[in-house]
Amino acid sequence: MTSLAVAAGQSVSSVPLFERALATERDYFELGARTERLAGAVLAWTPAFVSAPAATVVHRVVADSVADCGPDWLAMVESRLGDLGVGLARIYLTASDPRVETMLRDAGYACREELVFTHRLPDPAPLLTFRPVATEKDWAQKRSFHDEVAESPDGHFNHAPDLVGLERHKCARGMQAFLGEVDGRTVGVVCAIWGNGIARIKNLLVHPDYRRQSAGTLLLEHVAAVGRARGITEQCLMALKGGTGELLYRSLGMRVAGSQYEWSKRLGKQ
């Protein structure tokens, strides 16, 4: 169900930039995950990591089908998530739909608008060491970084072992993870998925001691350079509207290609 490669006979230029960016998000959700159809949507979940919010989403939502089903659809989704032991329901819409939004809001869901940024970043300055996470030692170093920072790049709480384990699971299936270092210390981490002529930059996180010192910008530029070496010249990222990511990406001259909407609610007693 993923689309990491360009479809046969389809050129990059024939697919709108916003659609290619959204496709990388679907690729990320489904990479290494199990998928099942839920009457007008797709559930993507990774069994070993269901306790992590990053591991389970409901997406590819067909608004008309969901609206026609009404609250019964939502009850079915929540029941299935409960069966899997998922504590946080996350439902993604790629366009605003008043009928579905009203249903979700009435059921206690909260909405976060994610802005889809696109750009062509320049080459990085040689101010930090940038390298792929490749060995057991590298993964241990990345885990230590997340333990120390105690934050999640998606804005939801993910335990460091779950987040890093999920990333490693996806990296074994096509994603790449990278470390940024200064004087041997990890100052930031980032991941990338190589899509249809566009690099999807994912899970960017900078150590608090190095924020507002261009570390985030350098990490982004290094990923862009890796992409260009693969023949990919454009980049895309998602940022919560009103968040620090939006401020950074706008400061770099990135443009907003569109939005997607995450609706979430804590389930049960978890």
C-alpha cells in the first residue's frame, strides 16, 4: 500500500507537490506497519510498539464514506483500537470536512492543524558532523539522546525505547536515521524517507542546549544534501500550526503547500 517509488509510467512533474508531500506521510505511517481497511479509512499499526502514539494512526480517510456512517464509524474505529491496546486514537484528515469534524468534536476529539512545508534547501555549512545511524553503537547513542532530551518530535509523549525502536523498525524497511554531532556530542537527530522526487524530513529533534544556534537548520540542510546525492532536489516537512517548527521553517523561506489535520483522543483509562 506504500508508494516509496515513483509509479510506473508516472513522472515526478506530473504529480502536484502537495500530493507528493502527503504521499510521503502515508509512506511513513505504513512503513513496516500492518494495515487494514476500516470502511472509508485505513488503520496503520505496528504491533510491537502500540503503546507509542507514533505507531498507530487512522488515515486515508474518505470523508463522504465516514460521514455517511456517522458515529457508528467512530465507535467501530475506537473498538478496534481498544482491541489492539492503543491508548491514543489519532485520525488524520487531508482536507477540512465540516460533517466529519463535527462528529469528531462531539466525541471529544481535539484537532491539530499540521502545515505542509516544501522547499529546496541549500548545501550545509561544515559546522557539525552528520552521519547515518548504522551500528548498534549508533542506535544506543540515539537512544541516549532521546532519554536525555525526554521530548518527542511529534508532540505526543513517546517513551524513548518505543520511539527509537519504532524508528529502527522503519529504517530496516527504507527510512534512514541520522545523527548530528559537535565535538563528539549528539546535538540533534533527524530521519528521512525518499519519496516521489521529494525528501520527507521526519522526527527532527535538537538538544535544548543547541537550540537557536542553527543546529536544526544544519540538520535539515544535510538531509537535503543526502537527497540531492540520490537525485532528489525537493524537501517537505510537517509542522504544527503555531509551533516552533513553523517559525523555523518560515524563517528558512519554506512555503506552505497545504495542511492536514490530526484529530486525537485518549481512549479508556490509559
